[in-house]
Amino acid sequence: MAPLPRLHWSTLGDDTGGLEHRWAALWEVTADRGSLPALAPREVDLWVISVKSAVPPPELNHMMAEVGALPILLALKADGPALEPKALAAWGALGSVRWGVLGPEPPVPGLRPRSSPTTQLSASQALAYGLVGASTAMQDVLARARSAAATRATVLLLGESGTGKEVIARAIHRMSADANQPFVAVHCGSIPENLLESELFGYNKGAFTDARKDTPGKFREAHGGTIFLDEVGTMPLAAQVRLLRVLQEREVQPLGGGAPVKVDVRVVTASNVDLWKKVQDGSFREDLFYRLEVVPITMPPLRARPEEVPFLAQHFLNRKAREHGLYPKALHPSVDPLLMALPWPGNVRQLENAIERAIVLSDKRPVLTREDFAFLAERRGDLGAEPGPVTELRFTEAFAPREPAPAFGMDLPPEGLDLNQVVSGMEKTLMLQSLAITRGNKKRAADLLGLKRTTFLEKMKRLDLEDPAEAEPE
């Protein structure tokens, strides 16, 4: 007997009305009954999400990029109030989704995600390449990168310093059929002009005073794979002529004479300056520019994709903790809007350094708060923001002191109260806060509350924060 397709239902705390049992003839149903959404398991065939509010929970926006091609059904109650157009647009903005009505009739198996105008990588795939693909701008970059990876076409990466041009170059190589071949990175601006040609194209013994043996050069080292030429705009004109020959003839001529050597290599170049302006002022060859600009990809600055900042911050948080041998830390939710409000003139590299500094100076505290990033406010004059009322408002809101959280203290009402219910409410509130802070990591959430992981999971079951069938194994 063929297994049933698998359906995962995120109820967002809504009552299921026993529909999961009525659907059991067509689906193997699992349900997440928590009020905060959790990512659907990888092996499911359909993800149903109950629509309860005018806007989707912010956590869902983070998760949509993770699910790739998983079909998603946004479910409304048949007897529920009609949604306003703004609410429909807000939920529809989650991405490749369909709408449906909850009822005894189960969803029809075989739904496919809606077609998208660009070929997309899921966020998990993008992170595997060291990238975050949550924004539209970066999805366009990734789509171009994947198209380029399927060919040997020359790629020109443009963008400000620190936007991740080398990361994209490595991603193109790793997505290609030559991923197991060499990837050779050359930072042209860091090599003296008189040595650049010998580094790139190699030389024969005796070609110059210190040439004591034949040296193949970077192009021959990258044979069969990819060579990445960063800061190509700094290359002197003599080296540009040699590079043009390599692109035209697919062969290198070592310094000191000898026969040219054939090379089979993908060429990816990058520049943080406008190469066309350099062509116009005569410092860059026009014919070489056209050879390099076969597949141009412009990397958006971080300030143009603020929705990716929380993903990148969490990525660097985990990575830097491992690098320094520290216990993984969490970011308090109040940090996200602060980091998203900054212009980041140093782009992703500056964000990475800020996260590393906060981790190192936070000692043994498990959660990084807004105070750990106070140095960003102190250096606001160096952050490169354009002056103006909008920028001033963003800074003011980002670094404004937060109101202290209300205490749980209360006066006993004259009619009395249900102490067990009050205590359960406190527990539930604190457990939801710890899960939000740790992005759903139950082990770290338990640590924040001073509980054992097993105790934390038992409380989740008792407070109906998780479907028992979905509980983690002990």
C-alpha cells in the first residue's frame, strides 16, 4: 500500500475542530498547535497555515525563504470574517502561496507551488554557499549566478566593498559542474604592478633575475576550474593586454618566451569602481571591458536589503561563536530593528565585524542585547548615512531606550483568582519569549530559563505549546 502524502498544519494557536482526523483518509497529518509558527518538517508535501490576523507573524517572513519549492496553503475558516484587501496583500506577500477554506473536505493532494519569474535558491541552499537569499534583490543575483554557473561565460561582479562579491564568485564555482576543480582567487590590487603579470600568467626559468624555476601562474593553476580576479580595475594596461589574449584565445603566454599554453578556465572578475568610467578616462581597455561584461551581476549594498540583516546577524553569531570556541549565543529580538535601521557603509563585512565584537565583549552572557551594540551609536558619525530627517528618525528609533518589561506583580482581586491559571500563564509567556529569543532552539531556550531540556519539553506539552507527536526525542 502506497504511503499517504504528508500534510503539516500550523494552526497558530487556533482550534482545529478535529479536521485533522477527517482528513486522515487522504493525508498523513501532523499539527503544530503553538501560537508562534515553526518551520514545517523537510519531508512534508503540503504546509497549511491558519490565517487568523490581519498580518502574518514576522517569524513567517523569515521562514518562507527556507522552504524552497514546498506548496503552501493559507487556510481561512468558512464561518470567519472576510479579510480586508490589505490583509490579503500582506499574507500574499509571503511568496508562492495559495488560499483555501478549512472544512471537512481535505485539501487536494498534488498541489504545486506557484510559478516564479526567476529560478530561486532556497535560503538553506543559499546559506550553504555562504549567502542569504531572502530579499528580491539577492534572489535576482542568485538566479543570474546559477545561470552563469551552467556555462563557461565570463562574469563581471560589481558593487561596493564588503557586499560579498567573492562569496558570489565561489558560489558560482560550487554550483557549476566543475565544483571539484580548483578555485583560485587573485586580489589584483594587493600585488605590485611589476609582479602581477608573472603571478597571473607564469614565467620560465631565467625570464628575469629571480626566476630560478618555471612557474605556471594562477591561470594554469586554475585549469579546469575558476579563476577570480578581484579589483580588476587596478590592473595596469600591460597586464590588461595579456588578459584580453587569454579571454580571446584561451591560452597563456608565460613570461620569458616559449610556446603558449592552452587553459580551460572560467573567469570571474570583480570591481568596486565603475569600470565604464575608467574606460572613458583611458585607464581601462574598452575591448577588455566588453570581454569581461558577458554576464554582469551587481551586488546590492546591505542598506538596500535590510530584511536580510537578521539572517546574516544570526549566521555570523553562530559562526563566530564556533570560531572563538564559545557557547552559541542568541540575539534578543529588540536587536533586529536596531541593526536593520543602520546604513552599514561597510556592508556585510562591517556587520560581521560588529557581531564578532559584540560576542567577544559579552563575556559569558547567553543573549546579546541592544546594549552590546551601543558602540554603533557612538560611531554614528562614521556610519555614512546621508543627513536628513528620515535618517535621523531611523537612528532615533533604533537607539531609543526601551521601556522596561512590565513586572508580573499584581494585586489580589477582591473576588480572588485561579493561582494555577496565573502561574501557567506566566510560564507560557516566559517560554514563548525564550523560544523567540533563541529562534526556536529548545535547548538554548531551556538554558535561558534554568531548566533541563527534558523539563522544558514536558512543560511545552503540558501548556499545549507543541503537538506531542512533534516533540523532540529525549
